Amino acid sequence: MSLTYAFLIGGSLLLLLGSRAAVRGGAVLARSIGLPPILIGLLIIPLATAVPELAVSLRAAFTGEPQIAAGAVIGSTILNALMVLGLAALIGPLPTTPRLVFRDGLAFILAGAALLYFAHDHLISRLKAEVMLVGLLIFIIVSAVMDWRRAPSQCLFARRAEGQKQMGALGAFALLALAALLSFAGALLLVRGSVVVAEDWGIPKEAVSVSITALGLALPEFYITVSAVTRKQNALAVGSILGANIFNILGVIGITALLRPLPLTSSFVLQDVPILAASAFLVVPMLNSDWKLSRPEGALLLTSYCAYLAFMALRIGWISPALLALH
């Protein structure tokens, strides 16, 4: 059992390090070939941040663990929206803008609604994956068009890119190679640890994937968000989470299902995916309230995530209905 925990912790840390290496290496390499800062912030950094989810999802899908492949991304998205944003808002109110709410927030809602619709027949097919990837491409194009002529200081994506330190192209290639190695090793450990936990604890793999595995995958976004808030860059926090969730739903699930269609269990279809969609409908209106996410709203998001964990414990039998006075 101790070895299993080492797999989970070690895999999560390797994925965090791999994500950070991919973000820095990708941004520097893109800048060295003359890519504008807005495209670095819009394409390279979100893709690099999504490396852990993609690595774990692909590893699980191609090793016969589709429940972990789908559940890890679904659970990570829920955790980002409710727990990570909630904790960040408790540290300090998170300002938003109409552009961020109506573009990125609406895209998050539409992505969650699309996943909810596509999941109704318990399968994310290659055709559905293609639609999701086209949706992601449309979001990228719309964002680029809207922000192309804005000053870097006024553009969220450009500000993300400007935050990356300079280095030579050779160093960037070395970082990307290191990121690939760390992500592969981290995915191997995290998937294996998740499978063993499910078997040893006697609980469904989908429950492990949306909770324990998702927590490991959320470390990069948690690190980025908390770092932004503690450095008084609160405006970057909300945009990073919304962007990560959009890339998770449309990009990671889309790429994985395009390569290997993803079957979904009934618990995903009837419980976790609807909760993911509901989290988008909960978060986005809050961002529209006085154009900031306040501490009370952050507390509400955290409470919602705790309620989700309690509901999960109830459905796998760790909490009896009588304990919750539901009898």
C-alpha cells in the first residue's frame, strides 16, 4: 500500500514538473521562431499546461483503462472550477472583465453542455471528438481575432507569455524533451497507482479517477493559480482556470477519443458529467457579479466541491444515507 501512495504522489509531482518544463520550453521555443506573444499565451501555454491530463488520458485509454482516461479529465475540470478557483478567491478576490466572462466563460459553458450532450449514449466517438476539436479551434481563432491588436498589457494571453523567462533555443528543446520524459513517467505512475487503489480499496475505478487521479492532475493549475494570486496577478487566475477547463474538455477528451473512442459508464453520464456542466453554470454567473469572484463566492465554490466529494462517498458506500438523515 505504501508503494501505491508513492506511485500516486510521485506521479503527480512528475506531472507537475513536466507541465512547468513544457510551459517554459514551449514558450521560449515559440518566441525564438517569432510567434507573437498572444499566440504563445493562447496556444502554447494552455497546451503545455494540459500535458498532464493528456498524458494520463492517453496512457489510460491505450492500456485498457477508459474509466480512468475519461474520469481523470472530468474530475480535474470539476476540481479546477470549484476547489482551485474557490481557494484562490479565499486568498484574494479575483477580478474579471466582460471580455473574459462573455468569451471564455461562455466557451466553458458551451463545452460542458456539449460534453453533456455527447455523453448521453455512453460513448465519445471519433466523430464527436472531431466536433469537439473543431469547437476548440473556433475558440482559439475567435480569441486571437478579438485580442490581436490589443496591447500586451491589456491581453491576458500575451501577459501569460511575457511571464516566461528567456533562454536559448537549445535550452528550450532540452526542457521540452525533459517535459515529455517527466510526463510519460508521471502518467505511468499515476495511472498504475489509481488502478491499484481501486482494486485494494474495492471501489470503482471511475470514483478513483474523478477524485484521487484528478487531484494529481490539478496540481499544475493549482500551482499557477495560487502563484498568480500571491504575486498580486489575480486577473490571470480566472483566465487560466477557464482556459484550462476549455482545453481539458474539448482538447484532451477530443484528442483521446479521436485516437481511441472513450466509453462512459453510467455514473459518468448520470452524475459526474452533469456536475461538470453544472459547475460551469455556477461559476460563470459569479464572475459576472461586480466583475469579480469574491471571498464568499469562493467559499461557496469550495463548499460545492466538498458536497460533490460527500456525494461520491455516498454513492460508493463510504457514507450511509442514515448518516446524512436521508432515510
